[in-house]
Amino acid sequence: MARFLDLTEEELFKQFLVLDYVEGFGERSCYVSPARKNDPPGRIVEADWTFVDSPCIFLRDYKCSIEHVKPKGGRKFNCSLMTNSKSNVIGYSKKKAAQDWSKNDLLKRLVILSARPDD
């Protein structure tokens, strides 16, 4: 996505992405998600955050503007499939997203970046 948008990974995060999370066994497991339109990117969102309240920041004219470069979770559904159950209608839940991102070095860097004030 960063290459497609001609940004660094950090710039991509600060401009277009958020960290969502699930909690279990006293531990928070984060994963990367597109921000919603009109929401500030580059941060950790609230536990009940979903796309129900606002569409994805990459949605343009009812189409995904990054369709060909979506990460794994984004390829499993499109914006119209989101529900208020915190998972889409084909079952890609926040828990599954966190599991898929759990061993990703980029996620570790973004968690640190989300805690820092803007440069």
C-alpha cells in the first residue's frame, strides 16, 4: 500500500491507518486497519470501533481506491459487507485480524509510532 501511494510505511500509517485491537487474557492484541473518513489516523482506536459509523477512508465513489493492493484482511471483504457485530458477514473478525498481524514487525513499529506525539 505504501509503495502504491508513494509513501513510507510510517507516512501511510499517519495519513490513512489506525490500530484496532482485541483483548483477551489481560492482553491487548493490535492489528492495522484503514481509518474511517473524518477520523484521525495514526492512533489506536476505541475497543468498539467499526466501519458501521463511518466508511473506510479509501472508499471513493462507492469503490475501494486501493483494491489491488489491499492486505489479506481487506481482500476478504469489501466495505459493504461490514456489520455492527465487529466482523463482516463472511466472518473475518477482529480476533482473526489480530492473529494474522501478530508476528508482523511492521505492527510492532506502528504500535510504538502511535504512542509518540506527531513529529
